[in-house]
Amino acid sequence: MTGKICSVEECERQVYARGWCSAHYTRWRRHGDPEEGGKRFKDVREAILARTSEGEGGCLIWTGGQDGKGYGVQWYEGRDQPAHRVVWTLAHGEIPEGHKVNHVCHTPLCVALPHLNLATQSENGTFRSGPPAHNTSGFRNVRWCPYKETWYVSLMKEGERFQKYGFPSKEVAAKFAEELREKVYGKFAGKG
């Protein structure tokens, strides 16, 4: 026990997480507000509408609880589920096995239907916004080859590697990488 008391006024229970007791933390996870008190909605659609607001670029931003990765969470079918997956399921039915719901806008909290599409795990992985954290060039699929002392581009699709060496700068390689991703990955090329 931490000895700290829940930050919700007049609550005297021990802190569980985020400065709240277990009950208030659970309310925040389910409803986006630790003091909402288990407000009941007539259905999940009403609950979703109550937890969204308009964002930039046509996004519909989730304002309710979130998971540790920054995705919205909605109670659905007896458990917390990613809000964007719940929205997709309500509109289109069950998500086919082996598929993910992809954010076309690259905004994890967006639940706007026009910004969501189905993607395989592989397609979802190629639809990035910018380079991965371990990248040192600052550009997706662009690397330095110390043996050839040149920049090169490398990407894969379904086990097939696409590479080209000999770029004079990482910026020139980045332009080629962008064109190659569009050719190889199509609508799942991503950006950055």
C-alpha cells in the first residue's frame, strides 16, 4: 500500500493507479472520467458518441479511456476493447481473422469510419508514419552501408527484399524509398 489517498474529492480509499482508487480508476478506464459514476447509456453507440469530439482533418477523436499504447478503449461484449475496432465492428460486422483495423490518418485516437480500413498484419506494419525508433537516417527504409560507403534503400514484402545501393545522400535515397514503397505497398505505403 502506498498510504496515499484517492485524489477524487471525498474519497478516502487508497490510491491504486494514476492517483485514483481502484473504483475511480476503473470508471476512468470505462468511461473516460473517474467521477462519471458508471453513467449508463442506452447502447454502445450512444456511449461512443459521448466520448468523442471533432478533431483536425476530419478525425473523430476518442476522449474516453485509453490503453497504454494511446488507443481508445470501449467496454464492449463484456470486456475493454480498442474503440476503433468497436466502431468498425458496429458498422461493418466482425473483423475477419488475420486482419487489423488500420488508421488511414495515422491518429491512434481517431474513430472516424472514413479514416479506418481493414489491413492484414503485414499491411498494417508497412503503413507507418515516419521511421521506426531505431532508425538512424531519419527516413524510413534508408540506411548507411559502411562497407560500400553509400546510402541504400531496403524494404521487404512477403519475404521478398527490395534494395538499391549507391545514393549520394540520405535525402535522395528517401525520395527513392517513398516511390518504391508506393509501388510495392500500394495504398499501404504509409508516409514519412
